[in-house]
Amino acid sequence: MPVLFMREYLKMAEAEEKVGGKVGEKGGQKELIETREKTREKTREKTREKTREKIIHVIRENSYILMREFADRIGITEKRVEWQIKRLKKEVILKHIGPAKGGHWEVLR
């Protein structure tokens, strides 16, 4: 068994031990998969929250910032910045004042 697969196998065995299953056992594997998915979702949400906090912080420093400047400062793509800002606007945390080119951002809460 290649080393990479062996490491993954050992990680899986260790995780399954925590949920009470055996490696290869269908019941334990299902619980392991569910546990992994829950962990991944929690991690994703924490990452999204940190990104939103960074965006709000940057806006408070410079409310006239451009999308590409956001992306450069935060270290994510412009598309990700747009997606996060869309979510912040939907949650009524951010508001854009003025025209698309030349307007500024306002943090509402």
C-alpha cells in the first residue's frame, strides 16, 4: 500500500475509532463521513466569517476601495469578494452609496 494511502487509512481508522466503527464497516463509515461533512461545514463557515470581518475592517479603513484592492488586501479572488459582499448586503450589514464607479461603502452594523 503506498505511503499516502496508508496515512489516509490510518487517519480514517483513528477517526472511526472515535465514532465506534471499524475500518471498512459500513455503519461506522457512514458516521465518519457525516462527521467529516459537519467538520468541513464548520470550517467553511468560520472561514467565511473571518473573510467578512476582514472586508468590514478594510471598508472602515477606506470606504472608497475597489474590488481588486479588496482581493489584493484580503488574499482572495475578486469573485469571492463579490460573493461575500453580496452576502453582506443581503444581511443588511453593508450598503453601497452612489454610482457603481465612484461610490463608496457604508457599514450599517
